Amino acid sequence: MISFSSKKSRIVFALILAVIIVLFAVSVIRTNAFNRMKHTAVFSGPTLFSPEDSKAAEVSVSAVPRGSTWTKVFDLDSEGLTDHNFQAYTYDFTISNNTRDEVKSFSFRLTFNRLVFLMSGWNGSVEIHQKINGGEIVSTIPDLRDFVPSDYPLEMVTFDGETLVVMKAGDYFIYTPSSSMNAVEMPIEPHEGTTPGFILYTAIGESIEASTLELEYVFYRTLTSDPLFWISLGAMALWLIALAIALITTAQVRKYNQRHERDNEIINESIETFTGFIDAKDPYTNGHSKRVARYTRMIAERMGYEGEELDRIYYTALLHDCGKIGVPDNILGKPGKLTEEEFRIIKSHTVIGGDILRSFKSLENVGEGALYHHERYDGTGYPEGRAGEAIPLIARMICVADSFDAMNSNRVYRHKLTRELILREIETNKGLQFDPQIADVMLKLLRDSEELFDI
């Protein structure tokens, strides 16, 4: 049963909650770190220029030229060429997201392996890098479709009214997709793709398939995509359910304990009232039942009993002399020596007590204390002459406690014994009148708590 009443259970709940919070924090930190991480991939040759996009990579690129092309004459050295020597290709660079995460942003660097002429491109900006005379010219064109050649210090050529950007072997451009609503290049949703394009001229019979494309991209992973998030969420749900059960259980246990305490108070008051009637029959033993019950409880505690079992032992001891209610007052209070018949009547209080308590079902075996507390460990007691372990344990406890109180109290026929004599009597009667183990417990109790002699 889950309870929230003990300090240990509250510590366990707090530790589990701390672990859950740590798991959630790790999930947040891990997700944020993943979203800041820049990923790179390099594509070239058949891996890049293939209509079949490889899904093995997280983000893959496939550069495929369209089927419809045209040719032109590029007389680069003014030789009077008339035959078409360059062909235009429209390349679609499909960027595929093969993961369950969103690609937040990307860019790629395309480095050419031979001379090409860049005519146009769309859905993003192009940062041109040309190597000229040992140096480098860098210019960024926001949109090649709106390219104004006179605005850029780039190496360019013009054929048939078209101005083209010269890209020699080793030159490259960096493409960055547009973030405008019209382009819709970013972000790339999970298992989706986007396709920027470029128009390039290459010499007829040649291709750019030996060129290299270096892709750089950043993912955006939602917190709910991290397994640790769901683990911590599930753990938190279980923790809350356990907490609710614990709180409900604790409330029920508290209510039960309060009712149990009230019941115990009623039982205790009822029994003490009844034993008060018994003790009142003999003014010299007034309070005897409560003292014996207290001593018996102390013995039981030293022997490891606790809780409800300890309460049962206390009440059983409290009622041990209830049978005296059936003994005439003149015999109980007789100052002189009892006759054999009177002693027989006195001894009958054990049987009377057992009969009275037989119908008392609320306390298990409560009659054993009344019936057997005058049995002796050596078998010479009454009423049945039981010996050793055959005497119920509770009766053996009461026997020691009852004898101590008798020796430590003033009676009509004598004064109470001295401390030394009481200790000696208990020691002497171990194994005779008393269970040796219980007698040792009582002796240690008396030596540890000398104030018991003054009660």
C-alpha cells in the first residue's frame, strides 16, 4: 500500500520527482543542443548527379538536368566560330529531408570542376567566388532572375544579348534559400524536399558531374520528438497517479488511526473503570492492575513487541485480576492467615476471570492472562499446573510483573520488600516460578529504571 505518511516515503517521492525533473531537463538541453548543431554532408559524382535520391543520408541532394536543352555559339577568343559549341542545362537540385525532424535552414557550396557559365537561378541568393589573377572576387546576388550585371565586379561574358557569369574550374558559389513566403524553400518538413534550380552552359559533350556539392544544414527538433521527453512525461504521469493514491491512502490511514485511537480510548477507559471496581474491593492493592499492566507492557517492549500487539498485551494484563470480583471481600481483605478453603476460593479467581473474559472477542486470547498468570514455570502453579512453554507467553509476562508489584507494594499482612531483596527473589525464582528469559528482561528493566521501585 502506497502511503505518504512516513518520512521515508516522502523522501522516496521527492527523489523520484527529482529524477523525473532531471530527465526532462536533459531532454530540453539535448534538444536545444541538437537544434544549434550544424551538420555537413558532401556529394559528388553519381551520388549527386543521379535521378535516384539516396535516402541513406539524413539530408540528401540529387542534381538532375531537365531533358529540354538548347545550344549556342560561344566565340570566347573571337575566332569567328559559327558552330554551336556550348549547351544549356537546367539543373534541379532537390534537397530531401529523410528524417522525422524539420530542416530549419540549409545552404550548399557548389565547386565546379571545369569551365561553366552561370545564366540564372531561383528561390535564393548566390554568393559568387571567382579566382582571378591570384586573388578572389566575391559578390552576393540576391536573385539571379533580377541580376543587373553592371552592379557587380564579376568576370562576365555576353553572347546573343545574354550576360553570363564565368565560373572556371575551382570557382564556386554558395546558395542560400530564400525565406520569403513566395519561395517556400524553408523549412523542409520531415520526409519532404525542396528544389532550387540553376541554368548553366557547359561545352557540348562535357558535364559538371565531377563537381562537388558541400551541404550545410540545421535541424529543428521539437521537444516531443525526443524519447526522453516521453519517458519523463510518462514517469511524471505515473508519479502523479502514485502521489494521488498515496495521499488518498494516507488520508484513509489517518482516518483509520483516529478511529482506532478513539476505540482504544473507549476500550481503555472501559477496562480501567472495570479494573477500578476490582481494585476497590481491596484498598491495599488499589492501582495494582494498572501497575501490572504497565510493567507487562514495558517487558513486552523490551522483547520487541509494538503497535496493536503491544496494546493487546497491555489490556490483557490490565484484566488479569478481573476474577477477583467473584471473591468475597472478607477473604480478599483478611489480615491473618487464610484457611485452606479460603485459599482455594482465592485461587478460583483465575478460573472466574477466564470465564468472564471468554466472551470478550474484541481482544484475541484476552482470557489467557487472567486464567494462567499464577501458573509457575516449574509446573507447580494453578489452576492447571502447566509448565514451561505450555503456559501462554502473555501469562508468563504477567506472572513476573504481578510478582514484582506484589513484592514492591504494602500488603495487609506485610510491608513491601527492599530493592535488593526483590531483585534477589526474581533471580532466585528463574526457572522455578518465572520464565528465565522474561525474568532476565525484568531484572534488566529494574536495573535500568530504578524509579519503578518508587511507583
